[in-house]
Amino acid sequence: MEHEFIRMLTRVAIVGSAIGFTGALALYFVMRALRGEEFRGAMLIGVLLAFVFVCCALLLVVSFTK
């Protein structure tokens, strides 16, 4: 493997892990705050998961363009 590829893969893994941790932390606080409002809580969880998915997809695109 080329040195540049390994460096880029490491960067993507670090940023992806940070996004995953942030998403998990946000889900924890959302679930804790919205105990009684099930529908609204489910909607927020869906939005947060979509945000994490979009960020991961953007990281994948950035890793292929450089």
C-alpha cells in the first residue's frame, strides 16, 4: 500500500470515529430528554441517524477525491 493511502485512511477513520462518538452521545441525550414523547423522540433519532450517515458519506467522497 502507498504511504499516502494509509495516511488518508487513518484520517478518515479518526474523523469517522469522532462523528460516531458524537452521534452516540447525542442519541443518549435525546433519549434521556424525551422519555415521554415517543413519536417526537423517534423522529429526532431518525434525523440524527440520517445526519451521521450523510457525514460518513461525505467523508467517503472526500477520501476518493484526494
